[in-house]
Amino acid sequence: MAGQEEEHEGASVGEILIEACRRNNTDLLGEVLEDKGDNEIATLLNTTTTVMGNHLYHEAASRGNYEVIDMLLDQPGFECDPVNRVEGDTPLHSAIRWINSEPEAQREFGNSLIDMMLEAGSSSRIKNKGGLTPLQLVDPRNESLRELIRKHEYAALNAGDFVNPNEISNTNGNNSQQGGSTFAQSQDNDDDDDDDDAEFSGSDDEERAEWERRRRARRG
């Protein structure tokens, strides 16, 4: 602990945060955030950038630093889609660039990292300055990662739009019942009219006029 304090003596809070994210050092990140309020933590994590314009999330994602990313995503008010200055990349872009540069043996780990980022709210729809989404950056040979991102996109696009078959069934049933009730009511009215017609044959003009008056009064 003493050696770590000496190593960072004189460094600014921002510099220490950048170092923690680059080294996947959750202990150091925790020390910096200790005893700080939620608003202060959110401001520090969301506004601290490198001289190249990378946010803390970019620094961690571009190195595949799973543990520190997991810790960042747990912080209150943390921004999941900051854009860096040079490429216009989000951290999701950065993480995919890192996966593309790694050997095939790293793909399973890389998929877990991307899955965590997407679950936490990172968007796969944002385009960088080159007009590319994170999905379009994925190495075409890495089909498992492409499929993972597609599944998240499909789920996001259809959120709240799935129809419950039971609701359709119930709705149709209610409509049928209502329709049956309306038909029965109509039939009742027709029966009443038929009864009136039976009573007033229309052979007498005055009786027929009285029948018409009574029918109009009954129907409002």
C-alpha cells in the first residue's frame, strides 16, 4: 500500500483514475472513489479524459479490462456511451477493436465482456466518425460475437412490442361476447317492433300514426 501511495504521489485524481483503468486495478479505483458522494463520483468518471480524448471507459475497454469495467458500470450515474475525440468511438467500439486484435482463443472472454457491456446499457447502434456501428467493426470471422450483438439489438428493438397470445384470445372472446350481446339486443328490439306490428296492422291510418309516435317515444 505504501509503495502504491509513493508511486502516485503528486498525481492528480484524474491521472490516478486513468492509471487504474489502464491497469485493471480495482483496488486503486476504489481508493479514489472512497468517501465520495454519488454526484461527485459520476462527475469524476464521466468527465475525466486522456490527452487523446479517451474517457476512462475507453481506456479500460481498449484493453479488455473486465474487472475494472464491471466496477465502473456499477457506479451511480455512469455514462455507458461517451464518444472519444479521435475516432468518435464509444467504449463498445473500443472493446471490439481490442477483440479483433486478440488471438482466436480470446473470443469467448471477449464475448463475455461485450455481453456485460450491452446488458449494462451500451448501445450497439451508435456510429463513429467512419459511419460504422460496433457490429460493423467486428471481424467477419468472429461470427459468435456478431450473433451476440444481433440478439441484443433484436431484443432492444422489440422491447415492449411482443404480443401475448392470451391477450389476443381474450380480446377476441370479449369482442365475440359483446357482438353477441349487441345482436341479441337488436333481435329484442326487432321482436318488439314485430309485436307492435302485430298489434297495429296498419289498416287504420290513425292507429298506424299512433304506433309510429309510440315507437319514436320508446326509442328516445
